[in-house]
Amino acid sequence: MNIIYQDEYLIAVDKPEGLLSVPGLGEANQDCVATRLLEINPEVKVVHRLDCYTSGIMVLAVGIEAQRNLSRQFHDRKINKQYIAVVHGVLSEQQGTIDIPMRGDPDDRPRQIVDYQQGKKSTTHWIVISVENNRTRLLLKPVTGRTHQLRIHCKAIGHTIVGDGLYGDDSETEKRMLLHAETIELLHPETGKVLRLKAPCEF
């Protein structure tokens, strides 16, 4: 797990695919980004998460004040994130916006479902980067940060993310899910200056 930025207020890492962001249930699921960084600095605090099967940039605060600052930025949607995804099929347009409400499925956790009556507002902007072998590489810009939002939104428009074993059907034929958090832009919790960080996509 590479540390791509570090100072006395925050740490940013390039999370590998398959590593949890925070500890899970049971002794076997304690290895994660948070526990690894706590060994380096006991003041590390979680402010957001990446899905286990999503790779890419994850930011953690150092100290309670930085945690409050960054958590407020996430809550107020002042932090901009961009993801790279490879999806099945070819989209009919070059860019668009997905605005589809969703919520958790209480009968099948952690699965999320589309629900136009009780779901929470969820918005994602997308842009086509390239097309090859009936697959499309997308730049995804989530406005909201719902659990599995990008996975659900891609499925909802008929183009599941390659390797998505929960919402697609090709987990046995792909080595990993092709979803990567490539950039994040935030206001530094101490200086207030714009900080833009990048974890290059490896697929």
C-alpha cells in the first residue's frame, strides 16, 4: 500500500484492490487501510471509505480537528473525486448524468438497490474515454457518495463494471473489478489551500 501524500494533518494512500478500508467482522478481516496506518501513526482517523474491491486514492486525517474538517467537507460535498471504470458494452452517447435514487437492501446486505420511492438521491456524471473490444473506459464523477453508487449506477444504465461479482456476472472470468479512484481534490484542513492528489490507474 503506497503512501502518496503525508503531512501532520492528513495521509493519502493508493489502496490496492481487495484490501478493506476499515476492519470487518471477525479476526480474519482486521487487516485494512486504517489498521495499517495506525501502526505508523496512532492519531490516524477515517473520514471516508473505498469499497474493498475498488482500488485507488483514500485520504485519512491525522488528529481529531483534521478529521472534523475533512468530514465536514465530505458532508458538504466540497470534495471532488474522479474514478476510472471499464464497463461492458458501448454507450450510445459520449457523456451524461445518472440521477437514480438508491438504498440498502435489508434482506441482502451489503447489496444496494434502486428505489424511486424510498431511495436517497444519488448522482454521477460520466464521460467516455475510449472504447475497445466491446468495452468502454469511463471517467466517473460522483456528486453524492452512496455505498456502491458507481456500481449500481453503471448497472442501472445497462453497463455493469467489468469484474463486478455482486452486480454483474463475470467475477469468475476477471481477476479484479475494474474500478479505480484516480483523483481527489480537497481543501487542506490546516492551510485551506486546494490539494489535488492522484493515484494512477493500473488497468
